Amino acid sequence: MPNYIKVFLDGYGGYASYVWHEVTHPSWHNYFYWLIGVSLFFFALEWMKPWRENQPKFRKDFWLDAFYMFFNFFLFSLIIYNAASDVIVNFVNFYAQELTGINLKNSNPIQSWPMWGVLLLGFFVRDFVQWWTHRLLHKVDRLWEFHKVHHSVEQMGFAAHLRYHWMETIVYRTIEYLPLALLGIGLYDFFIIHIFTLAIGHYNHSNISISGRVTGAILGAAIGIIIAIGAFDISIIHSNASIAILVSVIFGCALIGYFVLGPGMKLLFNHPEMHIWHHAHDLPKDRRAGVNFGLSLAIWDYIFGTVYMPYNGRDIKLGFPGVEQFPESFKDQILYGISKSSS
């Protein structure tokens, strides 16, 4: 039987070193600087063309949410994710092999898939699992107490995406990682999926409104980058011809995204006009358990009948009944739902 304490400590210690290396060594495969870059991109869009023009540039709780971004996404979530995931994978694989004689990791059929297939499957599986987990956070009273931290946002902006209670990390990772791990989604694959969903999450919470064709072009360009990475060895690209081919692939995919994906983007993916209603302060009595639960994809809400967009919700009141009395400091919020005074 594996030594799970050692597995956990090795995972935690190894990733702690990795985190420090990330901060001190900027690169294209660096969570820390991708978070900064994606955040600055949406911050600039909010300043240049805000959807709610009367909302302050530095909205209420902007700096609190900025701190949450790094606390949840980088310093806490990724470190704990890596250490705990090693334990889960080893635990499940060991007992599966003991009971069935099958090594789940070694017999994984998608090991021979192309990268784009692994990424696509991993993205859909993760988003589907997260959609149901998100519904649990609204449905189960105890979990809702933790989820209130995210819904205490009263003025929406990109940084609100990562304002959430640290217990949500444990809930999401516990539920989502097992299917991903058994599918063989590795750290590099998860990196690409995570950055993609980071951008969508920032977009959903941003104070902007963009047409489906524009987001289709952006998605097309992202697909083009993945195709280019898979088709070329970036490290040996140095000639003008090679660069021209890469640019042509990305630009061509962007055009396809604009014309082909554009018309259906707001049915396929979540967006600010849809997600604003998830944060609505007031909902009909038959919708008290929440609406529009999609994190990245909108299709699950359409499939399971949880879509709710009665009109343009740009200026609706956000939060939940009683949000005025909700703790405002980071310390009190991360203790909310645990201390006796908040239960």
C-alpha cells in the first residue's frame, strides 16, 4: 500500500518549489503571469468600454477581489490541488488494481489521443462536473453558507470571478479531480484547460458586453494557437516563413470562429449578460435555488432548464437577501460558515 502521507508531502513540497520558480521565472507556461495578463486584459476592456457606465472604475471591493484572485487561484488552490490530487489518484488506482487487477492509469485509452482530443474531453468533463457541483453549492444549505462569499459581490467586475470561500476549493477539487485523473489529464493538459476557463470566468464577471462574433473570433484564435503548438516545435521556429505559417493558421481560425462559431457563441458559452442573473439579488420564488449555473459552458443550463434571462439585466441589484449585513473583511469572510457566529 502506498504511503499516502509521503505522497501528500512530496506533492505539496514539490509544488511549493514549483510555485516559487513560477514567480521568479516568467515563461509561457506560468500560471502567475497568465493570471496577471488575463486580468489586465479584462481590466482594460472594462475601462475602455464598460457595460455599466455609471459603475466606478475601481468598483466596490475591487482590491479585496484582487487579493482573492491570488489567494484562491495561485497561492492556495493550485498548491493544495497538486498535493491532494496525487493522494486521490494513488488511492483509487491502488484499490482498483487490488479488486480488479486493472491499472486504471496504465490502461487509460486516451493516452494515445492527440492533444486537442484530450483537451476537448477534459474541458467538457470538468465543466459538466463543475456545473453539478455549483448546483450543490446553492442547493445544500451548509454549502450555500460558504458560497455566499462569492455572491456577496454587489458591483460586478472581472476580479469577482475568484472571490470565493476556500472551502469551495476543497468541494470542487474533491468532486472534479477523480474523473479527470482517471481520464489521464496531466498537469500540462490541465494548465491549458485552466487558463482557458480562467479567461472565460473573467469574461463572465466582467463589466463588458461583447457580440458573439467577437468572442467567436477570439475562441477561433485560441484554437489556432493550440493547433499551431501541436503542429510545430515552437522552439525551432526562427524563419519568417515559419512565423508566417503560424500567423496564417491563427488568423484563419479566428475568421472561422467569427463567421461559423459567432452566431451560436452565446448559446454555447456563458457570458456577462447571462451570468449577471446568477448574481441577482431578487429571483422568482420558483428559482430560489439559483439560475444560470454554468461556469464556462451555457449548454448545461439550456439542457437542464435552469436558464433565466427575462430581460437585459445590466442594472439589476446584485447579492442576496441580507447581503448588507455580510462581513466585509477578508478575515471574516474566510471564517464565514465555520465560526459559530456565522452559522
